[in-house]
Amino acid sequence: MKKNSFFTFKKSLLILGASLNFIYLQAQQWENVGTSASVSASNSSYNNLLVDASGNYFLSYYDTSVAKGSVQKFDGSSWSYLGGTAGITTGSALYNSLSVDALGNVFYTNQGIGLEVRKFNGNAWSSLASATSNTVNYHASAISSANTLFTYASDGSGTVRRLVNDAWEQVGNTGFSGGATFAEMVIGTNNKVYTCNVLSGVRVYENTTTATSADSWTMLGGAIVDASSSGEQYTSDIAIDGSNNIYVAYISPSASGRKINVKKWNGTAWSQVGNANFSAKAVQHLAIAVTSSGNPYVVASQWDSSDGNHLRNTVYKFDGTLNTWSTLGGDFVSDGQATYNDLFVDSTNNYLVLAYSQGSARVKRISLSALSVSDTKKEVFALYPNPTTGIVYFQGDDKIKSVEITNTVGRIIKSQNDVEKVDISDAPTGVYFVTIKTSTGKTSTTRIIKK
């Protein structure tokens, strides 16, 4: 009797715990980043959001209050203009991009006299050599593991360059992508550069970070990823996880309802991620972000002028168990029309962060902590101590095949085989991800803090 009573009590606790966890998951809400809903002083467009390894947020946008490009930083409590004032460009900057290197330098590029480039070194902005004097509109930028700045722009029907010793070098052949509509670019820890654009479908190309102008770009998979919409704001986007898997989000053609699709490149082929055309209606202003361990999230704004929710934005999360997409934090995030969405994972503080324009620039975030509860069941090894000052020990049943430690931007800081401990004493203070692969084929990724 006592055994049965204890079992009933234990079962009740489990049910209660599961219920509380379910309620917590459902109760997750988006919160404003900062003390008010608006980040910008006036209307904004062409937002670019990023988070550095220390958990600082950066937002660039076209700022109508000064008719120039502005950049702001959130330090954990408030937003402030990077450099002290609004408007860092000499004129209009409708098309712009933002990137940050591992040293903390922020790079801002904009459509101006050619492709203008500026660098913030922690104290002030300085103008660097323009990447090109040719007219550009769509363009993107990214930083390699060697802290080298790369740009991808529409001039020359698609051209990539890198900045070396204050001079620009052409990377691969020019004109490889037939243009750069909705240009995006990511760089992996495998020292490969990936570009994404729309031209008769979504196109992804690759080259190496050390490529010369004689090294041709290669279309990933040998053909377009898929047919897609183009024009207006039917955007596409690209993201990369800590294992260098490529994810592309795009909007299907009008015949398929102009809805959201996501595909993944695993090194061999493109595969559909979850259900195809999963948004309820047609969408615009699409963006994707993915965690280091490979969990993708997508944002888009509904396009239906006959609906009261026209242009309100929705964020979707992927359920790898059910292989389906569902909304995160409610059916809609914005309470009005939202454009120029951008999405980024804050690995340091475990948030998904969203930027968009609802008149003014706005930034919201939602905790991913509750979503990580199920992930802990996948761990096949325990790590200790955590936090650590240097040596990390592993404890588990299987034999370790390899251990890889990456920082919050996916760069590998240490990789070893057949070990039961690693020493990260020489790594800077911060958050890292430890991925363990076993001889039986199991994989576990765990977040660890270096003190």
C-alpha cells in the first residue's frame, strides 16, 4: 500500500512538473529590449541585427530622423548610438550591412559613393577604403575566423571582396551570381564563404576565404535551391550552424502561395526542413537564424491586405521530433505592420532576438531556456565543473570519439580526439559550446561558461 501510495505521489509530481513546464512554454512572451518599445528616434528601414560574443546587441538601420545610416548598441540595460550620435554616413544609406569581428571591431557598410565601409574600434568611427566605386544597392558583409572583412555586392553582376592591409582584393570570379538581389553571406569555421541571392530561384554559391580572382565560385548542389518569389520584399536569407550546415529560408512562387520554406545543405544535398509552405498565408520580409547546435528559427510578415493582421510579423520554431514548424511566443509578435525583419540568436544569454520596423525600429527577444529543456535529454555526457576556470572533465557511458569547443559565433577554439578532459584555460571569459561525438555515433552539445 505504501509502495502504491508513493508511486501515485511520484506520478502526480511528474504530471504536475510536466504541466508546469507546458504552462511555462505556452506563457513565454516577447519582451522589449530596452526601456521602451522604440529604439530609433523616428522611422527606420533596412534593419541589420547582430549579437557579439559578450552578449551586446547592435542594430543598424536607415534613420529618417537624420536621413542617414545609424548604428545603436544595447549593453544589457539601454540603447545608445555607437559613436555618440545618430547618422554616421554622409548621406542616404537605404542599403546597409553590419558585422563584428572577434576583437570587438564593428563594421558598417552602406550604399553611398560606391560601397562605403566604416569601422568602429570601441571609441570612434573611421572611414575605410570603399569596397568599390561602382553603384551598388543590395549587398552583405561577413567576418572570417581570421577577422577579415568580406563584402558581397551587386556590382559586376555579383562580386565578393575581402579587406587585407587596408586594400580590397577580389574573391573568385566576378559576375558569378548574375546579380545580388537580396544579397546575404555567411562564413563557416571551415574557411568557406557562402553567398545567397535570388535569380530565377534561390542560389547559394561557395568559395574559400583564401580564393583569388582566378578561383571560380561554385553553385552549391549544382543548381538552384528551389523556385522562389522575387521583387518587392519577397526576401530570402541564409544561416550557418556550428557544424557548418547551411540553412536557407525563402518564399515560394505565387503558384505555391508565396509561403515560407526552409532547406538545409548537409554537405551532400539540399533537403526540406519540416513541412513545406508552412506559413498560414503569403509573407514578406523574411529572415532566418540558427543556433550553434542546429535549431532554426524564421520570422516573416503576413501579406494579406484584406486581413486586419496585414504585415504583422510571426516567428516560427522547428520541432525536430515532429518535423514541423509552429509559432513561437504567439501568432504575432508586432501589434502593427512590421517590415524589415531581422533575427539573431543570443547564445550568451540564451535569447532569440528580433528586430523590425513598425514605424520606428523595434527590438524584442524571447527566452530559449524553456525550449532547451528537451535538449538536455539528448546529452550523453556530463560536463564538470560548469562554470570552469580551465579544465573540463567528461563523464558518460560511451567512448569519446571527438570533442569540439566553439564560441558563440561558431568558431572552433579547440578540437581533440579520444580525450576525457580538455583545458580551455587560454580561452577568454565567456560562453562556449562543447560538442561530443561518441564511438557509437551519438552527439551531445552542451553550453559551458568559462570564468
